Amino acid sequence: MKYSFFSTNSNLLGTYIAHQPVVCRGKGTITFGNNVNMGVINAPYFYNEYAYLEARNQDASLLFGNNIHINNGFSAIAEKSIVIEDDVLIGYHCNIIDSDFHNLNPEKRNETDPNPQEIIIKKNVFIGNNVTILKGVVLGENSVVANGAVVSKSFPENVVIGGVPAKIISKL
């Protein structure tokens, strides 16, 4: 019940399957395709975490395609746009953010990021545990992101990436 109380976003389109609590916040639009699963029962952090989704401002959007499976402790925060296409698998403690959230100019640090950049995760991508995906990233179809990666640039289809910052480890 308390997670429903924390959810303030009234611009939800479609439905998701909640195996774990989900908090939806912000003034933008959050759209779910068919068979979007939030949380995994037989996985770490099931009993003590929740998913956090935020389309922060009125023009922001989060779009989840079809047949997406997201593990526990997931967060996605958009000031512009985050698109997760069909058949994507996401491990636990994955964070996807399309903004720095604060201006990097020291004199304007308390202002919002003037340049959020869309994130697109293409079809059939597999994202491991403890991954962070930063603004402006496009992950190509069928790619795999290794556990613990920090993805700060775009990658083509059919590659395995990993590291901090992420780089191509192999091709599929």
C-alpha cells in the first residue's frame, strides 16, 4: 500500500506485471507494452527493494516495449526519453538515467541539466546486474552488457560490452 501512496504519476499507459512494488513518479508519460515484468521472486533483493520509474517533467517519457523482464532494485529516470524495446532482459540493481540532473557549470550547479539526451535500448538486449546506463546511449540489438558496467556511450548490435567505462569485449 505504501508504494502506491508514493506513486504520483497519473500518466501511465498500459499495464505491467508487478512481482515487486513499483513506484511511478513525475509529470511525464510512462508507457508499458504487453508482458512487462517488474521484479523476480527467486532473486536477491526481492523482499527489501522496489522498482522506481520517473518521467520527471511534463515532456519526459519512459517507454517499455513488449516481453520485458526486469529484476529487483531497478530504476529509470527520464528528463527527456528512455526507450526500452521488445524482449529485453535487465538484471538487478540496474540504473538508467538520461540526464546529469544538475548543470555541470559550477555557477549554475543548482539548475537542472540543460541537455538531457535520449536513451534507446534496442530489441533483445541482455543487461546484467549492477549496470548503469547514462544519457545519450543507444544499445544495438542483441547486445549483452556485463555485470557492473557503466555505459556512457553507444554500441552497435551483436556485441558484448563491459567495464568502467564500458567497451566492446567481444562480438556475438
